[in-house]
Amino acid sequence: MLNRLKEYQFSALEKVFGGLPGEVYLFGSKVNLKRKGGDIDILWICPNDDLRTLQKKLELTVKYQKMFDERIDIQIFPSIE
């Protein structure tokens, strides 16, 4: 895996997004090996209209930040089908 996530960050993301429908992608500075710092940028392609809400985004953000006090930015988009 070519990214700058540490193992504990990857494990935490698996706990946060595991079991949710759709696909989860890492993007932004964490996928650029030449960069330093930066928040964790996540793109969640979610097929379920009921889960694509600000409330769900905040819930997932808080769930991650309770494990680690780090910045995470979650973008939720519908599936293209």
C-alpha cells in the first residue's frame, strides 16, 4: 500500500468504516509520499441515500477522533450506477 498512513490509522479507519456499504478511498496528501503532515481525506462512495447525511459524516468523524485526536475529512458521494 503506497500511502503515508500509519498502521494504527489504517486499523482505526477499518473500525470506523467496516461493515458500511459502498467503497472507501483515501485521497489527498496522505497518498503523496513526498508530502508531510496533513489531515486524513476519505471519500466514501455510499449507495444508501439514508446514510449520505451530515449527521452520518459527523458520527464517523467523531468515532475516529475518539480513537485518535487527528483531523479527518470525510466526503460522502452516491454510487454512479
